[in-house]
Amino acid sequence: MALPFSPPVEPMLARIAETIPADGTFLYEPKWDGFRAIVFRDGADVYIQSRDLKPLDRYFPELHDALAAALPEDCAVDGEIVIATPRGLDFDALQMRLHPAASRVAKLARETPASFVAFDVLAEGGRDVRGLPQAERRARLERLLDGAAPPVHLTPMTRDPALAREWLSRFEGAGLDGVVAKPEGGPYTPGKRTMVKVKHVRSADCVVAGFRWHAKGRNELVGSLLLGLYDAGGVLQHVGVTSAFTMATRKQLAADLEPLRAGAIEGHPWRAWASAGDVSSRMPGMQSRWSAGKDLSWEPLRIERVCEVKYDHMQGDRFRHAAIFLRWRPDKPPAACTYDQLEVTAPYELAKVFGASSPHP
């Protein structure tokens, strides 16, 4: 028996919402913060496909035998590759795996082994089940992974929106990224945003300490604003960027920020970054292996402007994703932009999340 389709297959996607859906019947699951992966088990072969339809196998060699042991032949399972630590999920450690040297990948696989969390099934027993309702696919997935052992896990699921709302706050302490709501009767729709991803929404006032030019308009269009927060020692730390602007706004930003460029490098808290040679540092103007050759040069600004941004959660001391610009804050001095304004999430053991994978009412 063979798989009814071959990789690559586009994964089903989700649209973002700020609250748990009020209408409709859904299956709710935690949103894992890792690398999306579809695993194809075809006879003795195991193939791991990324969200952008590329192979992931070479970066996670420790998962190959575990997936071969956990999954029956002739199936395809959708899920997430994560690295779980005592502090929660570690996305930075996951990114470190995308290294060209096999010896480096093997070393990291021993030191920080990955796990696979399954949350949907596309094929089973050589049959394409993508057209079946979500609830039936979930039941099949539970049977398929019955008895599976770490590092392969079945994601928790509930039909209770109240419990899903509780998960939204409780599981964040383990590093999870929100809650996904899946229509109970919906099929698996590759490439379509038929799920709902509910994410935490918070805002922070940040120093605008610099910017990068847009690729289509150097000296004319601002690409992104570089954001900073002061730590407890009074040091301005780079916490991320905000970049979702229209072309008209990008042009206006270039004009608005021009007066702040004169003499900005003199006394700038990030002045040393302009000449630093340590590319391993997380600096706004440095190249790294993750930037794929993109121009990350930046223009300093005098530390005078503050903006409010919307973000979902922190990864260490930085915003996990690009923040969303909300408004300028002319009423707020830069010195008031500190880490202590951020909401602190209590830690939550990942073992409790994994242990909640049995079906819920």
C-alpha cells in the first residue's frame, strides 16, 4: 500500500483573531511555537516537510527513528517540531538547527533534542482523509498515536471554549503561542486560512532608536523601525522591529524621521554596534546566517521618539514576532520605556501540557 499523494503538500493555515470565536462548534488546541511540519511515512521511509514545502529531515535526525516507530506505514501527519526545556519552548534553539554543517546539527540534536507534536492527519492506511470532518480526523489521529511515546506527542484538545480561554492564559507560561480553533465539521484545506488562531494581544511603549531603509526605496522609504526598552541597569536593549506600513506611510516616515538623524550616532547607546565584528551578537546592523544575505544595515536616530506597539509575547528579552505599530506617544519620555511595563507570565511546566493530550469533553 502506498500514500495517496506525495510531498510537498501545502499545510492548512489560520487567520488571526483576538478572542475565542463566539459562534460555531470548534475543536480547540494549543498553538505550538515551533516549526510547522508535515510528516510522511511511506513504507520504511520517513520524510519531514516544512511549512514552505522544503525538507527538514537533515536538521532533526533524532526525530527520524522516533517517528518511524510511532507512526504506522502509509500515513501523513501534520504537526509542529518544538524544543522543550525546563523554561518552556525554546524557539532560538530550534533556529540554531538550521545549520549547514551536519556535525553541528548532530551535536545540537544530542544537547537539545526536539519533539514532534501531532495535531492533524492527512492520510491513513494509504487513504486520503483530508476531506473528512475535523472531528473525525481528530478521532483517527488519537487512534493512530495511541501508545506513542516521547518525543512524539498528541496535542491536547477540548471542545469547551471556557477551557480554551483558560489555556490561552495558563499555557503561555510554557512558551505556547495561543489557541487554535478548528471548525468541527471542516475538511483539511491546504493553503487556505480556515482555522482561527487566537493570540495574546498586549501593547508596549518603545523607544524608536533607529530604522532600516526599505528594499524598494533607499533614502526614500522606511522599511522598519528599530525598537528599544531600558533594562533594570538603564541600558537600552534592542527588542525587535515594527514594519507593517503602507508605502505612503513609509515615505512619510522618511520625512518625519529625517530631523532625528543629524548627529544621532554621537552618544547613541548602540554606537558600538556600527563597528562591532561579533556577528554572533544579536545586533540590529549585523548579518547572521538567518538573514539569508539581506541588507540589515541601519540608521541611528536620536533617542527622542516613543511609539506604542502591539505584540503577542516575548521570546527571552525580545518580541517573538514583529510588533504592530499603533501610534506615536509624544507624551511619553524615552526613559519611561522600560521592561517593567511588560506583563510577566508565570512559568508553566510543559510536561503538564503534554500530559493533557488525552481527549477532553
